[in-house]
Amino acid sequence: MSWLTESTKKKNWLARSLSTGLVLALLSGCATPEPAVRNVRVEVPVMVLCKTREVTVPLWAAAGLKKSDSLEVKVRALLAERRQRIGYERGLVAAVTACQ
């Protein structure tokens, strides 16, 4: 092969070595063992709907007051409504803490 120049010889050698390397890489890929199958347990928190009794809004004692009612009636109604509000808030707090 005296008619081949030195640069052509280098190109041919490079092409042969690349193709040989590619064939070897493909064959070695077939020789690797299959990956082992493993079962892995992953614990992830999942949101769950909270089921509690619905807290009903009471009929407020001061809702039926009129401007013409006496001061004593208004104060008693407001004190009664305060106790209703405290009980209502306790019911709401109980419902929220039941879901935590």
C-alpha cells in the first residue's frame, strides 16, 4: 500500500480503532448482569379527611334586642351571648384539635 499517504493511513487507523472500540463497548454492554429487583418501602404522609361533628352556630341572645329594651335587659343579653360565644369557641377548638 505504497500509494496511501501518511495522513490517509492515520485516518484509516483512527476509523478502525473507533469502530473496534464501538463494537467492544456494545458487546460489553450485553455482558453486564441485569439489575436486581428490590422492593423498597417508602413511608410518605398522606392527607386524610378529618371527620368531626359540625359545630353549630348558636342563636345569639343579643340578636333579638331592640332599641327600646331597658339597659338591664341589654346587659343580661350581652352577658348571655358572651357565655354562648365562649362555648361556641370551645366547640371549634375541640373540633380542630380532634383533627391534629
